[in-house]
Amino acid sequence: MSKPKLEKLIQEIAMFDMDAAYKLHKRKDKYNDNTGLQGVMVWEETIEQHEYWSDINKQLAARRKNYHPHRDLMIEYANDKTIEIEFLADRKDEWKNIENPSFLDNEKYRKKPKVTKKVIEYRLYLDPENEIHMMDGKSSLPGHFKQWLGDWQKVEIEVKV
């Protein structure tokens, strides 16, 4: 299990059972990234055994039923009004900016991805088998080079940060 997911689980448990959250926090370094959330919650080898963690898991499931689907985004937006929010327009795969989001349950919202422009330099070349390849400006000349196909080209692309 990744550390951010485990940390979030610990925070969720801490909202109703500090003792369980502390126990989980003390053991977090003993479990690797391959352990899923369910695997963490049914530790049979712990002192408390399976029943203890099963009860905690049931309480978590009950709490999650009451969570708003956009809860995390709403909290983030409330704490930082510089975040731009987008929603998925009806019957389209197009995200649109929204000034004052309502965070309706049946709508999809997201934080607008930050985009930066990047210039890529490339050149095409031919190999001995007459196949076309591309080389970027940071690469060294490959061993299977035959001849260049044109000059260096520059392309500006948008990259999500």
C-alpha cells in the first residue's frame, strides 16, 4: 500500500477511533506497497486480531456512505480559492471552467490541471533496414544510423504538471 493511501486511512480512522489510528500509525512501516487497504484492515497477525480491525473497517464503511462524492475537492477548494474547478459538460467529454461550483452529487468535478508549454526538438533518420526513426535533441547518434531525413524540427507541446 502506498504511504499516502495509508496516511489517509489513518486520518479517517482517527476521526472516530484515535487508539486504532495510533496502532496503525506505529505499524505502517512494517507493510509494503503490495498490501491493499483491505489487507491492512484484516491483520490477523496483530495483537488485536481480525475481529478488532473488522469492526474498525465496518465503521469506516458506514462513515464513507455518508461522505459527499466531492468531499476532498470541496475541502481543498474551501482552503484555497486560487484553485480552478472544472466540471464535465453534459453528454460531452469536455471539461469546462466553473466560477462557483455547486458540487452536485450527480455531476463530475475536478481541479483544473496545470499546463505548461515545452519545446521538443527532434530529427528523423533512416536505419540500415530503411526504417524511419526519430531522435530527440538530447539523444546521441544511435548505432543503427544510416542517414538523416531532413533537418532538426522544433515542436511546442502542452504538458500537464
